[in-house]
Amino acid sequence: MSTLVTTGVPSAQEIAGVTPPEERRARGPYATIECFQRIPCDPCHHSCRFGAIQEFEDINDIPKMDWSRCTGCGLCVAACPGLAIFVVDETYSETECLIAIPYEFAPLPAKGQEVDLTDRAGIVVAEGVVQRVVAGKKPSGTPVVWVSAPKIMATVVRGFALRKEAGVHG
């Protein structure tokens, strides 16, 4: 049985299957689709202007990427109702990567805000800084928050938590 079914967290093998090869990762931003279950959904394919998310033969297909066509634009991140798509740019700097994360909570963070970066299980694994916030287009677009993270965490970070201000309880 898949760890995704038992724990809600995909296995290392599942993650490896949706991570582009090193040479593609070194060329700039790329989308990674962490959608592992057959469900009736295909907005990601329709959102991609470049044909990087291949056409589905069946509405229940698991998305497949053509990383050679992906520009890392991030349109698919906001289009995914399952919050399963991320854009990663490992060329952002020598020590940091940039990760686009779908974010459906209020309030939205602000550019420059420091955040705690989390892995797929919600465990804090590093600190990061919000670099850009793209509000979702109504009615169904999800806001996307771009955070800088330690480069070593490029395939680990998939969420973040806002830090509570000193003296504020909630």
C-alpha cells in the first residue's frame, strides 16, 4: 500500500517519479506535479499555454509533464484545485531556490515576510522569505506565494507557516 494512502505523504519513489532530471533542473524554473491518484480532474492541462502538461487520454489520468516545454510560468499552480503543483527554480541564486506554493489561507503574506518552510508532512524544515505574492484570479484561481528557500530544500519544501508576532495570540 502506498504511503500516500496510509499517511497522506507521498513516498520517496513517488516524488522521484515527478522530479525532472538534474540537467532540466539546472536550466531554470520548472513545474512539478505531485498528483498521484487517479481522479477526474484536468485543469492543469488546460492552463498550460506551452503544452508542457500532456493531454489526458482519460479525465482520470495522472498528469504527465514534458519538462522540455515547461517555462516555469506558474499558471498551472493556481489552476490546480488539489494544490498539487509547485514551481521550483534552483537557479535563483548560489545558495537559494525559489518555490511557488499554492496558498488558500487568509491573510496572504506580504513580500519580504519571513516564514517557516514545511515539508509535505507539515514539519518545519527551514526558514524562508516571501519573494512574491500572486493573488488568485476569481472565481477559482488559487493565490500563489513564491518563497526563497535553502537550495538543498528544493525538492523538500512544499508549504509554509506564517510566524506569529511576539505578543499576538491566535
